[in-house]
Amino acid sequence: MARALCYKWRASIGHASEEPVPAGVNYDLWTGPAPLKPFTRNRFHYNWHWIWDTGNGEVGNQAIHEIDIARWGLGVGFPVSVSAMGGHFMFEDDQETPNTLNATFCFDGAEGKRKMMELEVRHWITNHEVEIGTGAYGTSGVPAAGLGADSSKKPANKQSLGPRDAKTNTVGNIFYGSKGYLGIDGYDTYKTWLTDQTEPGPYGKGSGNHYANFIDCIRSRRAQDIHSPIEEAHISTTLVPLANASYRLGRTLRFDAVEEQVIGDEEANRLLRGSYRAPYIVPEEI
């Protein structure tokens, strides 16, 4: 079993009033296939993540990276079932997507052995599981949302973050095995604890540079040079709308990995297909 953790300090986005489109912005093009609604700052940069027409919430914003690592570590493809629940808790604002969500993905493994991934998204005060985000892995942790490496720096909106200025996020992964467990802080620094006595085991930092690999692939134009093959990225990304669809519909979804369709649930399949506003339409058939 693996757990993908995304505990990020996120303040309320408040309520934004309708206003004229900023000069120089092609709002129709920016909106693309989504419904064209009156302009507000919460439907624009960065808060579009929290609106269903344009975003997938924290699951598709930050947690996708942890989902990808968890799936990679488990060695699995598409799930056979997905179940999620959560909500938009504590704040009264324009956000539509959940700020707290727990999702469970089940996979069929070799020899009939089932594997499971748990995804946990939280938006406020939480604990640092297996020391993720504390700097104990030899890093300074992941800065709080809206902050740079200098935790005393205030966000662009000048809103005071109060006691959480010095806090860090808990973003990473935990893998559980028969001989212990392994934690990953962020994307590449790991520690292990072994035996039922949780004795410290091997630790270190992964190698490779995704940014450099991106540039190398642009230069070479060779798909085989990509560290993360496009098909693998597609599989991981598919887990995001599946979790959100399960949450929005309030039920478990069974998934057909061959057809890439939810089994026996046309409402879920319509939700996954989404809608497209002309002229930004993707043809159903080519």
C-alpha cells in the first residue's frame, strides 16, 4: 500500500466581484472550452484551480505529483475501483472544489494480489507524517503556499498568514511493506524505517533533473528520451478526474482499464468527458 499526502497551507480565496476584463487579456481565449462566465479574479490566475469549470482542485494541482510517485512505486496501471469523499470545509468563499478529500484506489496486482493507494488532501493545520516537511530529510521542506524560500516573505496579496508563516507543507509519499516503510519528502529525498521496531534504515536523495530532461527532449524531439513516458503520465492523470467524479457523485466507481470507461455508470462517464464550448471543441471522432 502507498499513501499520497498533500497537506498544504491554503487560505480562503474570499468572494470576488464581477469586474471588467483586464486590458490586454483575451478572456474568451483564456477561458477556452469552459463556459464563458463574467470575469472575476477568482475565475482567473491562480484561483481557477478551485473552480470546477476550469480546475481539478488540489487533487489535480499538487496531489497529482504524489499520485504519480505512489503509482510508480506500486508498479500499477489503471485502478479497478475508486472511492472518494470530502468537502469544502471551514471557509465560506468562491471555492467549489474540495479542500479536504480522501480517496482510495484499488488495483489488481500479480497473482490476484490487490494493491491499494490512499490519497489525502488537507488544506490547513495538520501533522508532519514520518517527518515529511520538517527538514529532517536533509532539506528545508516545502514552503508554505504562497511563500518563497524565505518563510518571512508575505504573499503578493499582502494578507498576513499569522502563525503559519513559519510552517511548512506536508507533501510526499509513504510506502508500506512487510519489512518496514519508506517516506519521500517532496519528490526525491527519502528515509526508511525497518522491522517492527521501526529502526532507521537507508536514506538518501534520488538523482535526475526533470527540468533538464524537459529541455533535452525539446532539443532531441525523441519520445524515448522522456523520463516519464507520455502514456504513464496519462494513466496517473486519469486518477485525478476519477477521484473527483467519485467525490462529486458520492459513490464508488468501477473502472474498465481497456475501454477507459467507468463500468455501468453513464453519469460518471459524461462527467469525465466534460463539455466543450464552441469553437474550442475536441472532435469525438477523427
